[in-house]
Amino acid sequence: MEQINNIQVVPCTSSNYLKPFRVNYSQNGTKKSWDFMRTHDSVSVLIFNTSSHCFILVKQFRPAVYMCEWEKSKPQPPEDADPDSEENPESHPDPPPASSGVTYELCAGLVDKPELSLEEIARQEILEECGYDVPVTKLRKIASYRSGVGVTGSKQTMFYAEVSDENCVGEGGGRPQEGELIEVVKVPLQESMNFAYDEGIPKTMGVIFSFIWFHSNMSPKYKISTNV
Amino acid sequence: MEQINNIQVVPCTSSNYLKPFRVNYSQNGTKKSWDFMRTHDSVSVLIFNTSSHCFILVKQFRPAVYMCEWEKSKPQPPEDADPDSEENPESHPDPPPASSGVTYELCAGLVDKPELSLEEIARQEILEECGYDVPVTKLRKIASYRSGVGVTGSKQTMFYAEVSDENCVGEGGGRPQEGELIEVVKVPLQESMNFAYDEGIPKTMGVIFSFIWFHSNMSPKYKISTNV
């Protein structure tokens, strides 16, 4: 699907997105310090379409995921090479295919609008990314938890939203003007547990967790086997 | 449990742990760039003690989580203040209790020893953090997935390990010489789903996912209700 080329990696001395801070503190009298990053909390949504009995996921190219694969596939530099030195495409003659950086994820977004509730932010993301217009009253909280406990420690809240074909008012796809290139993907309920545990399909833990949550909690309603 | 004080936050211009990089690339002919961080892949382990029918978790103070709470609780600075300026304890007269930075997590560790398999790394973490000596053959893979898709994109593999009191050879607790202060916690099976969904108990998604996985996959063996 995607074509990725002209890859060039440079150290990033000043980023608008990644801003490391250091906290110095005393824990039980012992002086310590820890490097962390500030980030926003986030929401994610398991969307189930009751017309087609499909889950609605998003699929996108993730540069950070791609760079992990790029890193693993590149020829090893000599041991005395400077690991922070600039790298250029010539140093990596055979980069992995773009598909290795594409992941399946729940519809999700940052909590960066203080005037909106978590449910309202989730509702906006469902509309923008997946094209479904659902009232906030249809959102049910599944769980909240900490993500990136070593680096950001931010809180994520996961919701469940039932939609129908009648709620579909657009194509979704995110905000192309902000560089988002999101593809909406349907996963049929009957195939969902195979999808969740298929190691060949790169995905987030949120996808696996929410699918198994649905099978444990919603399956009686939709009369499916819980043989997962 | 923990006493945290003398908190001081400073911008972190050079970190041994957080090293932002920038990748410049072309996606379908359009030039883009993305800031990311390199990190190791990781493993996590759901440990179930068959003698006491308890899950074995770890509990530790996470500075990044604490700083999220600290941030939310501090008095708002005037809008024209420099957000990157150094902060000192005087600016925050009433910091949140240390307990707000403590999280419950699966036993976990980084994949930073190329000579060891994922199972061998998981086995070492079980021993170091929780004090159980289990053969790698007792480890069963639950799933693998991408974590931090926006920033690190690293891969995490989750295992399931059954242990018994006979496997317990030490107290665990991590590597205090490396600053780890880990407390081993037992969660009884019968209480585990209430624990998972209790919003008052800060935890990672891995804890919730793995508990619900156990209830879906292992509960017939342990004759418990799956009413979750």
C-alpha cells in the first residue's frame, strides 16, 4: 500500500513532540533521578458495527515501528563506529518494505482539549478517524490504565462504542492536513480472535485486549462461541 | 509505603535513557519527518501460583506516573510563564502522595541480551523480580504486539508461567544495586477480575488483559466462574 523511501535518520536535538525532562527526588531518603517525557493522556475506542457484525479498526504507517524493523534489518556497523553519527540511505542498501511499519490499532486520540470530556474526545476521534457519528451516551467505559510507565506514565481510558451502518456519515481517515493517513479496516466478529492472535498481523495490545473483552462480556448478546 | 520529597524538575538536554531521533522519509512521494526514540523490545509474564491460586504481580514507584499526577495537581502557572523553565519544590507546595505514582504491573524486562532467547530473558526476570525459578519449558507465549506505536514502536511479547511454592527460591525485588525497588504482590484468583477493573488501583493494560486472558483460557482447568 505505502511507498516509503529516502530514509534518513538524524539525532534530534530539539523536538516539538519529544521533550525529555529530568526529575530529581528523594525516595525514602535516597537521592534519585529519572528521565521522563510529558505527554497527554489518551482515549481509545473499540468500535463494533452491529449491522455487519464487524469491529472497526484503523491501520496506519507508524514511523517508529518501521524504524524498529529498519534497525533490525540493517547491516551491523563496526563496533568502534559512533552510534550517534548521522546515518544515510547508502548505509542501508536494502530497507524493509513499508508494510513492516503498518499497524492495526483501535481508534484513539490524545486528551488535549481541556474543555471536552473523555467521552466527547472519543466521540470526535470516532468521527474523524472512522466516519461514524455516535452520541456520547452510546460510549461505555471498558477500563483505564497507565501506559508507558517507564517514560510517560500517562493514563489511557478505553471505551466501547456500538455503531450501525446508519451512523456512518463519512469515510474517516483522520486529518490529512495534519499528515494523518489512516485507513479504516473491518474485522468480522467471527474472525476476530484468529486476527487477535495472528503474529503476522502487527497490532497494539489494545486490539487484542478489547477483542477478548468483547468475547467475554458481549458474546452472549451476539450469540457467538467464546471458544477463544 | 514510599516517601517521596525534594522534587525538582529540570529540562533534560542529554539523557542516557531517552534519545530522540528524527527520521526524514518520503511516503508515497510526500516528504515527511517523525521524531522517535530507540528502545529495546521487551517481555512480560503473567505468573500464576498453582499452590495458592494467586497471580504474582510487581508493584513499584514509577517516577513518570508520579510526575503525571504531580503535573495535574500543581497550581496553574500564569499563561505567560515559560513552560520549559526550571521548576522547584517551592512552586508546588502540596505535592500528591507517593502512592499516586505506584503501579501494579506484570513482571517484565527489556530484551537487551542478544545471546538469550525471549523465554530465557523472561525466566531471568521471574527470578530477579519475583523470586521464582521456573524452567523455560514452562513458559507459554500469550501474544506479541507493538507498544508505544507513536514513539518507540517496540515489540513486546507476553508469556504465561505457572509456578508453585516449590519454585520459590528467593524474595525477588529486582536489582536494588540498579535502583530497583520492587515489591512482589499476590492477587488471589477469585479477586482478580475485581482487581483488574478497580479504577482505584493503578495498573498497566497488561495486567487487565492477562487476567481476562486467563479467565477465558485457563478457567476451566482451575474450575472458576468466568462471570467477569
